[in-house]
Amino acid sequence: MSSKKSRILLIYTGGTIGMMKDYVSGALKAFDFSQLLKNIPELNQLDCTIASLSFEYPIDSSNMNPDHWVAIAEIIGSNYGEYDGFVVLHGSDTMSYTASALSFLLENLAKPVILTGSQLPIGDLRTDAKENLITAIQIAALQEKGKSVIQEVGLYFEYKLYRGNRTTKINAEHFQAFASLNYPHLIESGVHLSIFHEYLLPKKKNAVLKVHNAMDDNVAILKLFPGINKNIVEAVLGAKDLKALILETYGSGNAPMEDWFLEKLKFAIKNGIHIINVTQCSGGAVLMGHYETSSKLKKMQVINGKDITTEAAIAKAMYLLGSGVSNELFKTVFETSLRGEML
Ligand code: ASP
């Protein structure tokens, strides 16, 4: 452990975690983050210095969009030299999308960016916010031989740190609101913090952070269901300026074999639309060609999403389109793990 105190920047974007109960009126109101240490004196016990900044207008995470993702990435970029770690406080509803997007936007990240939030406001008696916040800060402050232990975008919730781009929100009620079904968690918080070093992204040497700032939102998600008809498929594939479609298929990447369906996909691909096969199962991977119902997709150059989450797939598609990857290279690059988001 280094003797130097880690400097942590807390970025409040909105969400339940930032609410406090006014004990006079009983109403929930936005928490003043400049008063953070005063309101949560426990933070004084942490062996790090904490600065905070807040979105001018904190938002419910249902209102997050790619401009916000870029804004968060740029805040991290412009404060990168001053701090050893970043904690992003965020509503839980779309936290997995933001975590995925940040993982792509922050290339060569060598410091921790930990997203956290809570199911109950920080001022609530039974809140999960304090534990999530305190441990997220502790994790962001972890140093070994003067280097950050975590050098990636993580998501901390209910005693576990996950790789952010592997997570999905799975429960609107339980404190354990997130899961990472295709990748083990990175840290578990018990009496001690158990760090599973073998699952962390490798440490980067002399990495220079590159902050990307373009996301192309000409993308869509189409979840297959028995009975999906021509009009629906046609409407989605015919959307103006559509460039990439995340196709949520069955099981290990299977889709109906009806001619009209396959012809529509083939036609779209011929017209330059990237179609990415992602399973609608919460765990497991696409294995195109395993069944007859997926071998046709493979033949027509549908992109293999392997074990990527839908959240990471949509963020990756926006990022690759925004970064101007050529149409010829898009499939190869998409099928390559860039930030540990897929096999
Ligand atoms: N609707 C809230 C949000 O995502 C829920 C939460 O904060 O957990 O902003």
C-alpha cells in the first residue's frame, strides 16, 4: 500500500442515491454535495481525500443519453491528472448502459472509474446508499506500489464490484439489483475486501488516456418473439439512417427460418446495416452455426455478439459508428473484445 493519500473525485449525476429526507417536512429532496463530508461524517474515516462535483441539473437516469455519457467522460478526462480515482453516482435504472459507454469512451484507462447508486435515498433509515458509496470510494482509492489496483470502469452495488460493461440491472426491488452473468465479480466486500486479481483487466504501462467524444445514435434493438411479423421487422430495418441493429435472438443465437425474415436481414446487410446477434438469455453466449436456425445468419455475415450484454452491445455499436470505423472493418472490430466486454 502506498503511504500517499489517494485523491478521489466524486461525480454526482443524479438518481435516488442523491436524495435526502428533510426530517421536518418528511419530503425527499436533492442532496447538496458540497456538504458531503458534513452530512456523511463516516467519510472522514476513509484514508483518502474526496472532492465532489455535481451535474448542474441532476437527472433521473432514465433521462441519460449519449451526450451525458460524453460529458461524464470529459469530466474524467479533464480531471484525470489531479485524481487517483473517480466515483460516479448514478441512478441504477440505466447505470449498466452508462458504465458500458464509459468503458468504450475512456480508452487506455489506467485509473478506477466506479459507478454506484442505491435503491433507497442516502437519507433513508434503511438505506443501501451509505455502504455503496463508502465502499465504492474505498475501492477507487485502492493502490498497490503507487498504481491503481482497478484500471477499468467498474460498477459497485450491494457488496460486489463488477466489470461495468458486463452488468445488467436485474431487480427493481432487491438491494442486489445488478448481475454479471457472463463474467465473475472483481471484488467482494465482507469483513475484508477480497480482490480477485485474476479477473481484473491487466495493468497498463505508460498508457495515455484517450477520451472519445462521438457516439452515433443511429442504432436500434429488436427483440425477437414468436409471431413477430413482417411489418414490424420492416419498420425497424427501414428506419431512416439506421446503421446498426442489435438483434436479440433466442438461446445460443437462433432466429426463425422463414424466408421473408431471412431475406429482409440479407437485404439490410447488403445496404450497409450492421446486424449484431445477441442472445436474449441473461447468461451464455451466441454460437452461430450450432443449430440450423443460426447457420443462415452466420452465412449472411450477421455479426457475432458472443456473450456481450445488450447494454454493452448498443454502447459499442454507438462508439464504433461514432469513431468512424469503416464498414469493412466494423464486423471484425465488433467481434473483438476492446474493454473486456466479451469473450
Ligand atoms: N429512477 C432512478 C434512476 O435510475 C432509480 C435509481 O436511482 O436507482 O435514476
